[in-house]
Amino acid sequence: MKDPYKLNIDRWQTLNFSLEFWLKGKYIYDTPNFLGNISSYLPGQLLLAVIFYLMGNVGYIQVAAILLFSYAVIKKFKNNFLAVQAIFLLGISLSYIYEAICKSDFISSFIFTASFILLWSEKFKDNYFEKPILLGICLGILCLTRSVVIVALILFLLKSFLKTDWSARIKMTLSFIITIIILLGTVLFPAKSFQYILDHNPLNLQGQSNGFVMLFFLTLTIIMSFYVKKISQVFIYSSIIIFVLMVSFLLEQYFVLGYDYQNNFFSTTYLASCLPFSIVGYCFSIKDEKINKI
């Protein structure tokens, strides 16, 4: 695509100017893109994407995402067929192909999160909190990519967090908070005033639904985390909750904005957020089925 503006998709251009403003110390949440939309990028996503911006093409983030995903499933699934199947399913999915063509980065946040869970659960299978400081830093970055990834991270770690020792809890929590503060500071300090931040901030756009709906899904996620007994359930529960959450968001927008909100079907791309979790969950189910037959 020689002229990406013809796609009438703004994610790539929004990421481009957001990174440009961020690196120059400018406030990024008050400037509309070529379609008139305001940036909603959180600093964690900017940090993950900055190397590809410096390479000259933010679209490379999707290449990095699928490479990391490939490495993660190969490490997790010793069965090469399952690993290849997972990579193949993601690579041929219309959602991923669409994102790659449009140089969008939306699904990459969820691919990175799914890959992190796979790699961390494999590396520290006996104790997820063996490296609490590193874990806190990773969680701080991931939570500031897309707000919805918190669902998968809560399902993955909350139960173990409550069982681990106080020293690991404190180290992880402090490193998480410090990472959040530093990253948020890089995007909020350039604002003209505190009131300006309240009027122009990414949370107004990152929130996928109204407060009551988000609170319901957050509560549901916390409750379901206590029923997680094995890593496969993290992915299965994540895919279900995230999908239903996104569907509720789309339905809400229909009721509020009317049918014209969906006139180009762009908003259906939000449903792709559950894709990497669904694929991994499917592979786990195949693995478990084979084990049960033995």
C-alpha cells in the first residue's frame, strides 16, 4: 500500500504522531489525526512500539508480535504440531491479516500479553513470583498497553499473588507502581495543567464501556481467578470474558450512537482482542484431550 491514507484507517497514523510527540516531550492527547480522532495510546504501548517507529515503520510491531507468539508457543507446547497449528491459526486469521495490512497495532497488545503469560508460566512454573521486581515491571508495561489486558493478567496472577510470601508481594507491587508512575509521567507531565489532563486523557477512550459494565466484568474476572487451577483455564476464561466485554461495548455504542456507528464495520476489529487467547486455549484443549486418551 503506497498511500496508507487511502485505507481510511487511522491507527497507524495516530501511533506515528503519538510516538513523535512522546519522544519530543509534547502532550499527545489533544491533537486529532487526519480523521479527526484523538490519540488514546497508553505509554506501555508507546514503549513497545518505539523501536519500530525508529526503524521507520510502526507496522513492524505486528511482525514482532507474531514472532514472539511463535517463540512462546514453541517453548510452551513441546508438541511441534500444536505449536505450528497455533502459529498457523493466528497467521491466517482475517483479524491479524487486516491489522498487518493496515499497519494497525491493536491486536499486538493482546498477542504480547498472551505470549508473556505463556513464557512466564513456563519459565517460572514452580513459582510465578520468583522474580517479583521483574514481574512488576513487565506487568506495569503490559497494563499500560490496552486496559482490557488486565483481565488476562488478573486471571493469571491474582490467586498466586495472594498465596505468595509478603516479601515477594511488596517487591512486585512497588516495582509495578514505580513502573506505572514513570510511564504515566512521560505522557502526562507535558500537559498544561491538571485540569487539562482531566479534559484530555486516554482513559476516556481506552475504557471499553461505561463504569458499571466495566466494574461488573472486573468483579467477574476477580471471582473467576479463584477458579483457575491450570494455565489453560487462564486462556479459556480470558477469551470468553474479553469477547463478551467487547460485544457489550459494541452493543452499547449501537444504543448510544445508532447504526451509523458501525457503517464501515471498523469497530468489529475490537472483537479480535480475544483471538490470541482463544487460539492458545484451543491448543491447550487439544493437548489435554490427547493426555486423557492415554
